[in-house]
Amino acid sequence: MIANLVLENIFLLKIPSFWAILIISFVLTLLITLVYKFTTDQKKMKNLKEEMKEYQKKIKTLSKQDPQKAMKIQQEAMKHNMDYMKSSFKSTLYTFIPIIIIFGWLNSHMAYYPLQPDQPFSVTAYFAQGHAPAASISSIPELDIIGNITQPIIDGKAVWQLKGAAGEYKLVIKYNNEEYDKPLIISSERIYEQPELRIANSKLQKILVGNEKIYPLGYVNFFGWRPNWLWAYIIFSVLFSIGLRKMLKVY
């Protein structure tokens, strides 16, 4: 709770998501690297790493000459690798909870753009085959519904357009004598409810609010795939980790 309040009141919410995630990636990677350095026996870790490199060289050389011997060395290398992982486990425990908190915050602020006050947005309900012909929508407090409250289900979807002032709302989708609630936030600040709500045991399978996704790397894509905040964080943190480990001589 305290960590969330601190994060929400710093400048990260005032700058573009690219820079916010870049800064968080650097700070978090630096923290993890320092914790790892000072909670592990670096002399032991260095020796284990060097031994594993030697094993890899031997395995590569023997794999063609003597496969059975190479297999034995592979087993010894796996034991050293397990020892390395066990030695680094303690540092993982120290950083696990802060990482979970920060990831939760990022998912609540950096995955989607907020719904802006008095700007139209869509709400889409998705249905399984054999659905009833129509569904209706309402909200508490009341939002402006552009068009009819009741919409036909066409190609497995019913779509509404809504808008309203800044605030917290509860959408109510009525379908076939069933009611489903979906929380909603409209705000000019970088905050929102998760747009997607999945529903079990109903022909109504999913409710999706039309928050636009954030792609921190802009239009950069890999064969049509655009990285979201999590992948941007992973890319940044891997690059920072390589540099910081070399600079701080962490093994």
C-alpha cells in the first residue's frame, strides 16, 4: 500500500510510458544486481561459473570423440549448475516481493491508456454460440449511452458506445435474465480498471472495455508483434543487467 502511494505520487506518471518503464527497469535491475552481489559469496559464484565454462568446453570437445564420457561430464556440469542456482536463491527471496508490487503497479498504470472524461469509449460483450438475440447495459452512477441501451448480438458480439465525467462506475450487463458487473474508471490521470472481464458458466463469455493498449516502444515490431509494457521491461532489464554485472563485477 505504501509502495503504491509512493509510486503514484512520483514523476513517472507524468512522463511518456517509454521513459517511465526505462527508468523503472534500470532502478529495479540495479537493485536486484546489488542485492545479488552482497547476498551471495561472489568468490564461490565466480569459481562455479569458471568451472561450468570448462565443463562446456570439455563437453563440446568430447561430444564427437567420446559421447559416453561427454555424458558423464554433462551430469557433473548439471550438479555445479544446481549448486550455482541454490547459491543465488537467497537473493531472489529478498527481491521477490518488491518485484511483485512494482509489476502490479506497472500493470495498473502502463498497460492501457485511461478512459478520458467526456470522450466516447466502447464496451463489447462477447458471446458463445447459441446465445440469445440481445443484451442491454446500464451503469451506476449513470453514464451517457450513445445509442440504444439494448443492442442486438451480431457475429457473437454486442457493442455499446458510452461517455461520462471523471469518476468510478459500475457497468451492468443484462443478458438472458443474468446480470454481470464490471468496474470502470474514467480519469485524465494514468489510472484505469483492467479492461477485460472473463465470465464462466454463461453464454456471455467476456466483457471488454475499449481502453487503448500502450506500446512503450512505439511502432517497433517483430514480424507484426508489438511489445507491451512487460516485454519492454524484459528487453530493458536484460540489457541493463548485462552492463551492470560487467561494471560491478558480479558473477
